[in-house]
Amino acid sequence: MSSLINFDDMNWIALAPELIILVTALFILLVGLNKTLNNNRYLSQASLLGIGAALVCSLYLWNMAPTAASGTQPGMFSNALINDRFSQIFNVIFLVMSLFAVFGSVRYPQADNENKAEYFSLVLLTVMGMMFLAKSGNLITAFISLEIFSVSLYILCGFSAKHGTGREIASDKVELSWETLSSQESTVKYLLTGAFASAILVYGMALMYAGTGTTEIRLIGQLLRENPYTSNLLVYIGMGLMFCGLAFKVSLVPFHSWTPDVYQGAPTPITGFMSVATKAAAFAVIARIFFIALPEIQEIWMPFLFGASVLTMLVGNIGAVFQDNVKRMLAYSGIAHAGYLLIGIVANSQEGMASIIFYLAIYLFMNIGAFAVVFIMEGEGQEGNSINRFKGLAKRSPLLAAAMSLFMVSLAGFPPTAGFFGKLYVFVAAIKAGYTLITILAVIASVISVYFYLRVIVMMYFHEEDEEIPFTIHKGMGAIVTVSTVAILAFGLFPSSLMQLALDSIPF
């Protein structure tokens, strides 16, 4: 038996961003062997160079990528990967989010920790896995890509930089800090629940293959349109299991219980990075599967996605109301926003897909800005992220308080911030598709969210601080807060330009 390899569609240029990130990650591991260069300054600078180069390549490739109008086929490497503007715009989201984890190196990892190179390499490998997931044109490729970034995140969540040097062994008696214990707990929870989710996901993919005879996403859609025998029970069960596995990654109810604990325990730079990047990666593959492979059986999966979206919005917002820890509050907020994003999938239209891209781009700046402020205000111990730390912030740092207020009102969806238009475009797409009920329920959920977002603002402007809490605004975090503020205001005033970019980036 012989097999022929098609070398004609091996478009290595389209993989330039991923290859740059991979080479940078390996280079950092080698640099870490040199004690002189094994410090946060050199390693973070090397990471930023790789991220910057990959970002420039992604922007260039977005303009050069095939579109539906051009007639050029996007498949490459025997359709295992897809080169289109959809994947390149997600590359930009992943790369920008990774900057938060790199800039967080002012505190993570600590100077005496010997695992500094591993931290930066794992961040870059996580980004690479997400980039390949957004490009996946085959279920097998998608699963491998998802595991690459998931395993890296499992380690990063337990990367406690507030304790130890990396030289400890199991027999050493070490007094563990609360941060370290919490970080260890978060990584174990994430690992165990993630392993179950991965098993469910791959089982669903196996059933999908059994029902259709292929794992290629575009071919599954073609078979479901042309061959009535492919619409069978195996496909339906496989579709349900795949959705359950991916729902875990985006924290959809009832697969959300891990999120608050993991977000609270993980190092804040990793929490901020995860808050958007994992959602973007999972929604990229969910969009490809349901928009490209499964639109013909929409009547089967639509009620389940409808229900999951409504439950996620309500549970996320109601859960956030009772949180005094800001990281946990933002975790529940992230759960709710996953429900809003799922509305774009429910709409199952080009406007719906574009609204997801628009929403994720806006959510990136809202969340990265909010977590940057949390990082600046963060203290030690279990109360290190308490909402009480924000008391009187408006007097001590008016600009920082104003920026945090903008992030909160934008997450709540107040006009004329960018967050308002993010929700507006998703709601409009749902109404055009005939789903007015889910829009009404989403508005009700948004009204609930106003309480806990405004609560942070009330703490900053209408409460006196109990004691003066020192904090330092590092250059990296200051830059993130500034850029996020400008982006939210700019896209709030001129949303149509970003929406047009999103419409030009829908998958095909």
C-alpha cells in the first residue's frame, strides 16, 4: 500500500506566525540555560520580539488571505488547516492577549525562580496551539491544537511565582503561602475537569467520523447537504458530545464550575490571558463546526445552544453579584459574556459570525484593561484581590480609577462605549435570524450585571479607604491600561470600521 503526499498545497508562508512563535519558544528555552540571560528582562524582550514579528505577519497575511469573493480555496496541507481571514484575525487576538502575560513578568516569575524561561515558553506554546486551533480544518487537527494549549495552560495555572525557586524536591518541608496553595488547587481542578472534557470531545469526534466517514470540517457540511444518510443518530450524538467538550473551554453553563476557582488561584497575568484567549480559541472552532459543518441540521442543535446561552448569561451575572473577590467577579462576568457570544452562533448567519469577531475584539480590551488594574492593585493573601482594595482609589489615582470605571461600564454595555456596540451587533444578528426571545433575555441578564460592575465604581468614588494601600503602576501595565482605554473609546465612537473588518473575516 502506497500513499501520496500532496506537496502543492503546503503553504508554509501562511504558517509564518505560528512558526515564529514556535521558534521563539524554543529559543527562549535555550537562552534560559545561560544564567546571565536567564532573567525576566531578557526573556520578556525576546518574547515581545517574537510576538511582534508574528503580529506583523498575521496582519499582512490577513490582507493576502483567500476570501469567498476571490474564489481561491483556503484549504492547505490536505485541508488539515484553513488559511483565511477568519484565522488570521484570531491570530491577532491571541497575540495581543499574550502581551498581558509577558508584561506581567514584572512580578511573575520572581527573580529567584529558576523556571523563568519555562514560563515564557509555555505562554508562547499556548498561543501557538490557539493559532493552530483557529486554522483547523479537520477535527483531528483541532483536537491536537486544543490539547497543545490546554496542557500548557494547566501548567501555567499552577505556576506559583510567589513561592519557591524551582529547586525544591518532594521531601523538602516548605511552608506554602496561600497564593501557592490556591495556585496548586486551581491547576489540579483545571487538569482534572479538562481531562474529562477532552475525553468527551474526542469521543464526539469519533462518533462524528463514524456517522459521516470523514473528519474534515468542510466535507462534513458537504456530505450533510448532499447525502441524507449522513444525518443519522451517530452524527447527532457526536455533535452533542463535541459541544459539551468545547462548552467546557468557554465556561458555558453547566460546564462552568471550574472557572471561578481557577481564575482566582492562577497567577493574575495568566488569568487575564485565559479570560479572553481561551474563549476566542474555542469559539473559533465552534464557529467553524456549526457554521460550516452542521448548518443543515440546525433544527437539532439550535434548542440546546439556545438554552445553554440563556442559562450561561443568567447564571454568570447572578453569580457575580455575590462575589467580593474581583477576580472571581470577573470570572463569573466572563461566564456571562460567553453566553452573549453564543448568541452569534445561535443566529447562524454571516452577521452572527461577524458579531462574534467584533465582540471578542472589544472584549479583549475591556477584560485586559480590567485585569491590568487588578494586577496593579493586587496584594498578598486571600484578601489580595478583595473589592475593598478599591476603596478611595479615585482620590489616590484619579486616572486609574477613571480607566477602571470605563472598563466596568463598557463590560456592562453602557453607550457610547465599545461594549454597548459589541452586545448591540450580537442582538441585531439574533433578531434578524428571528430569535427575539433570546435577545430579550440577554437584555434582562445585562441589567442584572449593572449591579456588580457599578459596585466597583462605587467603591472607588464613594468610599473612604480603610488604610493606605501602596501600589506601583509598572510601564507594561500602564501601557495596557492606556491602550485599552483608547481602544474602547475609539471603537465606541467609530464601531462601523471594526465591524466591517469583522464582516471581511467571516469563515467560508
